[in-house]
Amino acid sequence: MQTKSRREREKENMRSAILETAIKIIATEGYEQLSMRKIADAIEYSPTTIYLYYKDKAQIIDDILQEVYKKIISNITTALQENKNAPIDKQVQLSFKAFINTMAQNAEMSRAVIRSGTKAIFDSSSSSASPEESGINMLHNLLLEGQRQGVLRPLDHNASWMLVSALIGFSINAIENRLYKNANWDILADSYIDILLNGIKHEGDMN
């Protein structure tokens, strides 16, 4: 068992080294310059070793995307659990804030995905669909509960995708322009979230 555990740790450490190196190369040289050989040279292993973990650089990006979304879903889940008795519109607001802040807090990972040009963030048919779908379903259930309570106006499942796309768009802009480092970041993020919320609130509940 100890040997197996050690091997698992070694595999995880290698995987982390590959991802971290890929992120650094994309940040300094761009996605087009990323290659399996360049990663191998940076971590002082042969390209053959890298191919044992990833078949190509697109799969590396897919794994980075998975990591970002796992963090997003984990932080949203935590926010909702800690505020399960809050009004439904407050829960939606906290979910939006957790989404945006998680991308900003993992800016280098998010930037690597953005600069790769992948469409997986928006494409439910991609191999990254699982964490996305669970996040979409989490949001959709909140919207349905808000609708049931009469706080939010009737929305179909497409509305969840549009809201997520809006959050991603804002996050991309914030990351590429380093807005998340500004002193007024929280005010900026909250203002944007308020705009989204006002767009889905029932008219009688709008301030």
C-alpha cells in the first residue's frame, strides 16, 4: 500500500509540474509556442515521459480547465452551504461572486485557458462538460427556486448558459486587464453582479 501511495504521489507531482510549466510557457511565450518538448526540457524529462500523461497540448489545456472549474464549483458549494438560510436572490449573488473571484484568484490558470483559444468553456459537448454541467445545474436549480418563490422571473435552461457566459466574459476582461488587482475590484464585481441580478429579478422585487 505504501508503494502504491508513493507512486500515486509521484504521478500527481509530475502532472502538477507539467501543468504549472505549461501555464508559465503560455504566459511568457503564448499558446502557439507551447509544445510537449518544451515542457519536457523545462522540467528536465524526456518528451516520452510527458506523453505518458498527456497525448497533446490540447489535453493539457483541458486538464487546466477542469482544475479551474473544480475550484469554481467547490467555492460556490461552500458559499451556498454557509448561507443556506439566506434569501434566494442573495444565494444567486453569492454564487456569481464566487464564480468571478475564483477565476480571478486563479488568474494564471484561467489566462492559460483563455489564451489557448479553447471553446470548451462554452461547449457542453466537450470533454470538459462534466464540471460545467454540474455548475450549470447548480445555478439552474437556484433560478428555479427563485422563480418558485416569486423572487426571480420565469427563466428557461438557456438563461443559465447565458448567465454563465456573461460571468466568464466579465472574468476574462478582468483577468486580461488585471482589473482584479485594482483596489476597487470588489465594487466593480458587485456592480456587475447587480446588473445581472436586476435582469432576472421579478419586477416587483427590483429596487
